[in-house]
Amino acid sequence: MGRDRSKSDLPTKVCPVCDLPFTWRKKWEKNWDEVKYCSERCRRRRSEAKE
């Protein structure tokens, strides 16, 4: 009935726009490898990224 994993056990990435770490979310389950940005706001501001 409880959670199988704690939040600290989930994979993380660093957003190239804000340089903050973000954690895996259920809605990204099918395309986690393609997720680059932590939020829609950072995705829109991607031209400011240091990539």
C-alpha cells in the first residue's frame, strides 16, 4: 500500500537553463531519456542555456 521507492531513490538530471537538479516524474515515465528541462518555463527559455 505504501510507495515502492523513496524520492531520493529516483533518477535525477540537471536542467541546462537554471542549473538546478530535477527528479523523475511519473508523467515522464515513457520519455525520460528525452527530457532535458525541469519545467515548461525553462523549456521556453532554452535559448539562454549554455549548451
